[in-house]
Amino acid sequence: MRLDKFLKVSRVIKRRTLAKEVCDSGHALVNGRVAKAGLEVKPGDRVELNFGPRKLIFEILDIKETVPAKEAGSLYKIIEQ
């Protein structure tokens, strides 16, 4: 699954267009490397998002195309916030 789509499905970022902007501006790293929106992510990948002074680091646990809002948090595990 594409990184921008995962961020939207998991509800880490509210809209896919915003997720794409974050990725394409260089504020997203996957496994320590700058990631573009089209990067294919898989379970076990470590994602770091930089929102100015805030940083969110999480590990992808599962990939699903659609998820109810209640289960969105089960797709990743927050490592640092």
C-alpha cells in the first residue's frame, strides 16, 4: 500500500491530499530514509513524521484497504510522540 494511503486509512492524517503533501515536502521518513507518497509500505516499517516542533514515530503492524474508525489505531504502534 502507498504511504499516503496508509496514513489516511490509519487516520494518522485526516486527508490523503494532506498526507501526500507531507510526504512530498520531505517531512516523512520510512526506515530512516526520506519517503515520497508513492512508497510501498509493509508491516514492520518504521515511519517518522515531522510536523514542525512535533514528531510522531510509529511502526506499521498491519495493512488493510479499509478499516472502521474504531480499529484504525490497531494498524500501527506509536513508538514516540
